[in-house]
Amino acid sequence: MPDMTATTPGDRPSTAYLDHLASETEARRGATVAPDVAPSSLPEAVAAAVERAAEALEPELREIVERLHADPEPAFEEHRSAATLVEVLARHGVTAELGAHGVGTAFRAELGGGEGPTVAICAEYDALPGIGHACGHNVIAAAGVGAFLALQGVMTGDGAPAGRVVLLGTPAEEGHTGKEVLARAGAFDDVDAAIMVHPYGQDVADQVWLGRRLLTWTFTGRPAHASAQPFMGRNALDAANLAYQGIGLLRQQMPPVDRVHATIVEGGTRPSIITERAVMRLYARSKYPDTLRDLSARLDDVARGAALMTGTEVEIAWDDGALPSLPVRTNAALTARWVAAQRRRGRDPLPAGVVSETLAASTDFGNVSFRVPGMHPLIQVSSPEVALHSAEFADAAAGPDAVRAAVDGAFGLATTALEYLADDALRTAVHDEFVAHGGPLDVPRYFG
């Protein structure tokens, strides 16, 4: 009889490391003194009016959360989701341009006008294939639409600040780089700052988001009879195998939060034929733009080395089908306005460094944040141990905490946008900080 007590692939991996991270986060939470955040510069009557408007939108924000969750659509296929959001805007007399900037499932709406700055609120609404809204983009959409509508009265009434608020529906974040597609079509050319919020297992003001590139390696060898004349072949699967092992060895010399994930999607057709073609697909991630560029060069060497060792050829295709995502450059001056708004709503977002940077994913908002000042805080919709891209998080993204996050997020985004437009000193601080961190980056040309 086989030993049925042996570990099987179906056993749940140990949570020991995650448990330690949770304990360390709690310890840092207790030891970290939350930074002083100045109260809102908005008159209390204005802040209260925006808050009442956000709360009054709760039924419609719940509708968005639930409708998008029940009908998830993947990247660039979010036709019903975009139509739902445009429909909600139309109920409030807002005309949105569907198919904005040449992307069929993008949309754009504007409030305000005249001479003055422009702030964009980004709304995502794509889902993950097979697992739906396990990243909670339905909540992002609700918070973004809610913020825009909560500002409608302030931006159109007497005493409205000069400038504009743009609501930009940004499709295709999952596995793609929809915001970069929009940016290259001019979506952010007239924007001075951009803001959004992402659901999470905790309230976090500033968390690490890694840059990400997609990569395809295609190894081409020479087929031969695997028994009669193997010496006449050149095995592309051997090259892929060596490349896979090379990635594993490279990890010893990578910076701690660099990540490489790889899969062999083609590896031959018959065992009796030396494999002529093998294809690998990879993600490469890093914390900074320049370290992502360094990692890219190291991976090129791995692929070429594997081809050299096996006598095969390799085609290296970076960002094939998806443009690069840069890390998020968080603007602290903007984020402080978000924190003040969330404290008013009874939340207390954790500052940078409390949640471990090893718990890092990627987002195409990073590309926006290297063009204009931006913020990308996290808002709690689940318990801390629930991971993004899991079935448990998908469940949480349709629950009452998700609706509450949409309302609180709408208020936070709305007041942050309004303070940016109305407060000259804040706007100067935001842009001084952006320049001090290097200013705008030429994103399309950065990786050559």
C-alpha cells in the first residue's frame, strides 16, 4: 500500500511565513507613530456637502459593485461594465464619451472648466479570467464614479474652483497595461495630477507596487528521430529547461523584492521527435525602473546562454501584447490629503513601511505616476489575511465592506481632488515633490 500520509500536491502550503508577516505588521503598527496630517484645507461646509453627496450615492455605488461583480469581463472586453458606469453618470446628467482615446471600453467625463489645473480620477473595472473580481476593480469603479458625482454640485455651483476634474474609465489593467495605451493616445496630456484607490485587506496609505514586464522566449532547434538519430537534432525543450533552471539560479543574485515567474507553454509534440520549438512566457518585476531594466538585461543573457548551450536559436520578445508597467511613485503630499479624509470616515491608513514590501503586486497606474503626480492608496474590504487574486477576495469584493469602501473611497478621492484644485500651497507642494523625485519620465522610450 502506498504511504497515504505523505504530503500531496493538494495539501495547503504552510502559512508560517504569512503568520510571521502578520505579526510583524502588527508590531510595526503599534510601534509606528502615524505622521501628523494637516486637516483639510476645505471649508467645513464644503467638506460636509461632499460627504453628504457621497453618502447619498450609496445605493448607486452598491449597484455598481454588485452589477460589475455579477458580470465580470476581462481586459479590453468590459463592454457591459463600461456601459453600466456611463449609464449611472447619465442619470445625473453627465455625458461620458464611450470609446475615449481610441479604446472601445474606455470612457471620459469632465466637470468644471476655465483656466486652472486638471486632476484625473482613474476608474478600473476589468476582471480576472476564471475568478472574476478577485482584485476588486468593481470597487475601484464605484469609488471613482462616486467621487466624480459627489463633486458635481461643488464644481458646478457658485464658488467652484477653477480647473477641471476628469473621470477616466481605464480598462485592461489585469495582464495588460491599459493606462499606458490611453497615455500614448493622449489621455493624460492635459492632466496635472491623477488619483485612484484600490481595495485590499487593510487600509494602507502607501504600499510598494512593483514594475512589471512581460516576456516571451521562443527557442527553435532542429527536429530528428529521438531514437535513431538524436545526434542530428537540436532540442528546443532542452534550451527551455536550461533557461528555466537559469532563472532559478539568477534568483540568488536578484534584489530581495525582484520577481520572475515563468511557464513553458510549448514543449514539443511527441517524445519520439527531438523538440524543434519551445515557448516560454515570463513576468519580470522590480521595485524601481532602473532595477527593472537591469533585470531585463540579465534575463536576456539567460535566454541567449541557454540557446548557446543547446545549439538552438532564441527569439526574445519583450512586452509582447502588453506594454511595460512601472512601479508606482507615490506623491506624499497628495496621499496626506487622502489620509485626512479617511480619518474623517473612521479609517486610519497605515503609512509606508508598516506592511512588508514583499507583499507586492503590480499596476499600470505606475506609468501614470511617472508622467504626473499620483496617489494609489489601498482601502480595506476584507480581513488582512485574504490575498488579492483569490476566491476569498472575490467574495469580499461583493460584500457590505466593499460598498462601505466605495462610499469612503468616493469621499476621499473627491476631497483630495478638490483640495488639489483649490489649494495653491498644496498644489505647489505636490509638484515640488514630483520634481524632487526626478520629474516626468519618458515612459515609451525608457526600455528602448
